[in-house]
Amino acid sequence: MRGKMRGKDKQDKLRVVDVCAYFTYPWRSGGQKRVHCMNKALSRHVVVEQFSFTPVFMRRKTLRHTPGYTEHIMNRLVYTKAVILLKLISITHYDFIIPLAFSFIPMPKSLKLAMAEADVIQVEHPWLLSWAKRHAPKGKPIVLVSHNVELRLQERFFEGKPFRDSIVKSIMKTEQEAVKSADSVIALSDGDRKTLSALYGARLDKIVTIENGAGEDTKPKLSKAEARRRLGLSQEKEMRRGLPIALFIGSEHPPNDEAVRFIEEELAPKMKDVLFLIVGGVRPKGTSKSAGACGNVMCTGKVEDLSIPCAAADLAINPVTSGSGASLKMFSYLSVGLPVISTRMGARGLPQEAKSLLVQSSRGGLEGFGKNIIRLINNPALRRSLGQRGGIVARKHSWGVAAKKAQSIYCDLRCSALSRARE
């Protein structure tokens, strides 16, 4: 495999090894999608070899996503056992245990060799950075991709959980060490960039913002009627069949859980003439697959093709009030021409020209969220205008644009490393 990766046509290309604590294809969450789409775009000009360690019981395999992008998926029994043990004591957020688990795991020879041949080592999240740095050749540039400010994101997850203070302290220590020891840090939003610098004393010029990109999505090819038929809405009772649809996409993640709880408890009971379509792994307690407690909430669970619910919807919503990093669902909405109602937190990580197209309350919170939904539903011309302009903005901020920024950073790091080696 290594011979194939180092073909003659790739000899002069920049080589990046990516180390990740989860597999990224098929992606089922925003983090997985970010890693996969960025590396896929990078591979047009850079050779990317990704090593994905997963606690899930999966057969080891190698996926060739593009001629220049290969993903090796492997699991380690210690990692899997640690995650299972935490779940037995009702701790489902296991990221903090990764550094400890991997301190008992020897680095695979294939990864060691790949790092020796690479120009840059890219590490997703802070959890595996010290492990990668410990085994990397001396002087090899290492980049931390900070998907979130983990301390701020995760300290809320452990409220009321056993060992909460010790867990939060370990998260802070891991993130601080990763930010300080990396040669460069990529943040997903300017807000995260400033927070990481303030929390850990890192120079701002060491941290670079590279926002998420939009996919190659265009206007959905399916008609609204066909998309709704595929979602099973044509078989629904009359009161649900013809309702305007407000779409929310979210994986199983506490900020998304809170958003869906707001939809089910605050929006749906007061807006019986709107169908709230919830797509993804997130699911509140009162929502079954076919109907919510109010009769106007529908949860599909995970779907393979997001273009179907996007084509079925009249507008998209993002009522999240917590979180970190950047919300990938926003570009998913904009790229297919859906008008979007969001909180200020939901818009984090978007370029300003995209934020200007969102419908928000004056204070950026949940105030007037329902009124804004009704406003858009009653104004088809405004929906069309916002959707068309959103699609144009999304195409300007593709993954290719984001990848070029990363490539520029990596080229500079390679040049600096070569200069130091000559001294």
C-alpha cells in the first residue's frame, strides 16, 4: 500500500498524515464530515493519508477515497474497553479518556512510517496530539485541528455526572498541552481562535481560522412532492400532509438535543400548522419516528441522502444556544437554497456575508423564533430571495477554498522545517 501511495506522480507533492480518533466515512456527524470533506478537497493538490482509530467494533480496512486520499480504519481493544467501561457508569462522552487509553497503545508501524515520510502531521482534536508527537520524527511539523474549544463544550456535558471536576480538569490539561505543543492550530471560527488564545496563552498568529466549506450541492433535483412522498408524508393523515415544513438536521449531540427539545416543547405546541422535520441521530424523548407528541413533529432518524429532506422543506431552522466550533448544517441548508432562521450561536463559524442572509432576532437568541418562522412561511418571495442568495454565497465558500488555506499553511511549515534542517 505504501508503494502505491508514493507513486512517481506524487513524489513532489506535499504529503500530509492525518491522525483521527474516529472513522470519517461514511460520515454521520459534523466532525466526521469536516475531516472527510476537507481531506478530500486537500487531496486535489496534496497527498493525504489518514489513520482513523475507532472504539467501534469494525474490521480493519483501507478506503481509497480519491487517488490522493486514503483512510486506514483500525480499532484498538484498549480504546474499545475504555469506552465500554465508561458507558457502564453512564458516561457517554468518552473523549477525555482517549489520551489515557492511547498511553497503553503502541503506535502501528504503518503510522510511524507514514509520519516519517510526511511533510506535515495533522491531528484532529487535541486527544491524540501528544501521542502523535511522542512518536513523530524530531522537528516534524504538527498541526492541531481544533474542531471545538473542548473545555467550553464539554464542561456542560458532565454537569451532575460522577467525577465531573476531575474529568473537566483532565480535558483542560489535554487541550492546553495540545495547543502549546502544536506548531500551528486551525480553529473553525474566529470566536474559537480568540478563546483558545485567551484560555491557553497561545499567540494569536499561531492560530488560524479556516471555516467549514459547502458541499458541491446545488438546487435539489427532486420536486417537493416527490421528496415528501419518499419521506412517507404522502401516506400521512391529511393534517400533516400539506403542512409547510421547517427542517432541522442534527447528530446526537447535547446542543442539538437542547435545540430539538425547544422545537418539541416550545415551537410545535404553538404552531400546529407547521410540520417540524427532524433529521439525523438526535431525537428527544417525546418524538417517535413517525410523530411527535404534538402531532406536528416528525423524526426520520439518520438518512443517507440529505437532499431528500432538504427538497421537501420550505425553510430550515437552527435554534441552538450552546456549543463550540462551527455548525456544518448551516452550509448544508444554504447550499441547497433553503432560507434559514437561526440563533447567533447557530451561525458561529459562518462568513459574514452568509450571516447577513440569516433571519435572526435582534438579540440573536430564541426570542421571536416562532414569529420568524411564520414570517417566512407567509412570504414566499422572501424565501426564494434568501434561498437563491444563500446558494450563491455557499458556492463561493466551497471545501476547495478552505483546503487552499490549509495547503498554504502546510507549505509554509514544510519550508520552515527544511530551513531548520539545513542549519
